[in-house]
Amino acid sequence: MNEKDQIQDRLRNDLVLYSRTGKGAQLEACLDKIEGGLDFRWGDYPPLGHAANMGKEVTVDILLRRGACPATPGFFGMTPLILAARRGALPCVRRLLEAGADPNTRDMEGRNALDHAREMGHQEVISFLQGTCKDPWEGVDLAVLERFDTDTKQAIQRLLTTLISGGEHGEVDAGPDCYPAPEWYSRLRRSLPIAGLRFRCRPPHISYSEEGRFLTAAEIGQALDDAPYLKESFASFDFAPIAEGSDGNFWGVKLSGDISSSVLLFNQSDMLAHVAYPNLRQFLDDILQSATKPA
């Protein structure tokens, strides 16, 4: 590293330090000397992420005014807005939203800023974000349910209403399938706010609660791009993934089946797909039962 690069490296280190500690004057002076953009990652986050993570409104404002992107993620997909919400820093949350941060952006676990504020119990931030997040029921086509039997239709409605009212934030996923999926499930995903919903249940064949999150089509495609060997296994079991489970497991349905077919749990430890529920309705009923149990 030549002398010029060493100087810039020290400036970046100082920039992050001043961002984290809220030292506005020093940050401004540093910004006057540094070259390049402000969205470089230093440690876990870019400078704006560090400022937001510490709840430093002064340096959040300076970085935004000087061109930092409000959406640049850091470790685990944590955006500055998510970090500010976790900190409970309402002024930072407001400023980031004013700068164009999207409250619906999710981290790698599928949680947005509101989810993180709820987890940390920051009521002021929760109340504020509840008025900015997209309504999960926006764009919903409930007519799609009329094509299913009454029991299944009611199970889907009860489940979505219960999970969303309990704080989960599903979305209608209108994207194209990135892996073959049965037509009936693609129709549900494109019509109802199921993508992104987290759940837990206890299949009869296992002795513990299994967690999961319904995936968007793009997330399914990304998971298979990251582990291409799964495609062959899925095909051999006539398996279409619909949700991620714990420890690298996947929930899925029969690719050639219909809504009355079994729900499967694919275990990466043995690369086998086990029948977890005889049909979708019983799967949804078990999720609903887990969601309504007292904590």
C-alpha cells in the first residue's frame, strides 16, 4: 500500500470512528479530505450503518447530506434503518425515512425495521413505523380462495389474519417462479400476503417445534443458487420448496400434487423429504395452534 492509500485508509477509519461517536465537526473535516464514496463497508457496516447503530442523529444527518446511501446494507443484510430501529433511535429512523430508506426492506432473516423494533421493545419506534410500513393486505386478491375447498380456505384466512395481527409482516409476491412450483401454490403466493411470514409448528413425526418462514420466489431461487446440489434432490422427491426451516431444512409441497397433497419437510442432514402433514390444511392448522398458544 502506497502512502496515499495509507492516508485514505486512516481517513476511513477516522470517518467511521467519528460517525459512531457522533462527533459532527470532526466528521465534516474528515469528509472534506476523503476520496471516493461513503458506502464502503468498514467492519460490519458502512459509515451510515455505524452511525445509525449507535443512534447518532448528528452524524446520520451529515452522512446523508454528504451523499451516503440510506439503503446500503451491512452484516446480515442490516440496513441503517433496521439498525436505528433496533437501537430505538427515533430521530435517526425519521431522518433515514426522509432520505428515502424503505421501511419494508428485510434483512437476511426476512425481518424489517418494524420487526426489529418489536423485538427490542422500542414502543415509540414501533408506533411510528406502523404508520409507514406497507399494509400487508395491499394488493390482496381474496377471490383466489374461492377456488379451494371451504376448510382449506378458512384455514388460510385464519392463519394469515392471526400471524399478521400478531406482528408478522407478510407480502404478496408477484414475482415469477425461480424453481418449478405447483400452479395452486404460485397462485396463493401471488394473491395473498404469505411471503415473509414466520411460523412454528410441531409435526407429528418429530418431538420438537420446527420453525420456518414462507419464502418469496426470488429467495427460493437464491437458496438453490447457493446450494445447486439441492435441485437434483428436490426433483427426485417431486418436491417444491415453499418455506425455509431451521438448520437448513425446507418445507415443501408435492410438485405434481394439489392442495390436498401432503406437506413435506426436507432435511439436509440426510437429504430426504419426509411427510410432515397429510395436507396443507393440517399444516396451517398446526401453525395456527402454535401461534395462538400462550407464551
